[in-house]
Amino acid sequence: MSEIEALRIKRRKNLADRPQPFLKRFTQQELNDEAFPSYKNLLVGRTHRIPTRQTIINIAEYLECTSDERNDLLMAAGFLPIQTELDGRLLERALEWAQLTMKSIPFPAMIVTHTQDIKGFNEPFQQLFEIPLERSLDGLLNRIDLHFSSGFPVRSRSTFDKVSFKQWEEHIINGLQAFKREHMLSRYDVWYQKLLDRIQKYNARDYLNRQDAAEEADPVQTILARMESSGELVPVRYKQVSISAGGRLYPQIQVFLPADSAARTVFGSLGCPADCAFV
């Protein structure tokens, strides 16, 4: 009870600096009504029954807990914590495995963490998407930047006509909606909020509130890629697949595969297998 009350009081004090958009007041009565109907009985000693694990999770959701705060509540009630993402040495080992695995992949590939940071990519990836060399070395690359920043050619070359713009927009909306589903339990974490700020920087937060663009979105994407023989930019279609590392959804190796004859030609010039089949 002390853990719950400490968090509730902390949230209530924060209302002075950050008014709640949903009129939440973090009172004992409100917590009782919204998350745990026996909360007041527990407070006054009418019951001593420990809340169920799901009830603790419901209380954590009401209190807008971070992953660490939610796990503190679970452990205080005698339940195992929820491990949503790898961190520390486990994450380091998973990234090391991903780096080794990526070296054996003969197609454009990059490594992405749950924070959407790009922790590495191979030479075919750098050439296909023409990542500026200085950005490939600064170690601060994020997928949001890759798709939205004018410092990269990805957005402009993926939205060169009405059809490609619609396809790019559907991919962005579906990707952000999938991200929200995957990280529902982490949405109050600092890293999650920082990612929302990064999205807002590109005035793209509206995409977060859009429903999935299509029930079965076409997984194939289009981009203008450079033909090595002529230097000309031509539209090529490609498909993206993900390989998880470390026993969790992230980190991932995201691999890009050709999906038409023009893409086969471009990918072949990047050193990819010349006989690679369409995907």
C-alpha cells in the first residue's frame, strides 16, 4: 500500500506543473473507482487480501507508471516483474550477436533497438539509401530521422509521385501503430517520451493518432535508387523482413530484399547475389 500511495501522491503533486488532459486527479476515491474497487477497504483495513497481479497492473496503468515503477509495485506485492526489453549486458550481447549475424547477410541490413536507434548497418544499406558518411559514423541515427529528416534522401526518394507518397504514408502510419502496440506497457518511460518528442520535431505526431492505413498493407515499398552503370535514379520495389536477436522482439536485424527486376539490378550492383529471387 505504501508503494501505491507514494506514487499516487507523487502524481497528484505533479498536477500543479502538468495539468491532466483527461481530468485525472489521482485521488484515493478515483483510484478506487477507476482501477481497484476494493482500494479504500484495503486502506482502512476492512480487507487484507493482496490484489491480484492483473489488478496491480491496472493500478500501474492508472498511475501512469514507468516500466520500473510498475515492476516495483509488482515485486512489492510478491509478483515477478515484467521484462519488456533487454538492457545492460544482455542488450550488449544481443547487439554483438546481431553485428556478427549482419556480416553474413548479403543484402542491405541495419540493426534497430526498441528505442528505434540504429546501432549499425552494412555497406549495401549505406549505398542503397545513400546515408551521408558523417552520419554513418556519429552513432546517433534513429529510424524517425531516417524516414523524416531532410538530411537523408529516404523521404524525398520515397515520395516522388502521388502513388509512392501514399505508399510511404501507409508504411509510416502502420509502422507507428505497430510501435505503439509493441510498447504499450512502456509508453510512460523516458525513452518513449523522448521518441515522441523526436516525432514532434518533424511535425509528424499526427501520424501517431491515425488508425492503420490498411487492414492488409502492401509490405512492398518503392524508392528511387541509383543505377551504378548510369548514375540514374530509377524506381525500385523492395520488401523488408526482420530477424530478432536476444530472445526478445528487439534488437532486430532488418533486411531489405529486392521485389522487382529493377531492384535486382540495383541490388546486384551493391554486391548482393545476382541470382536472388523475387520476394
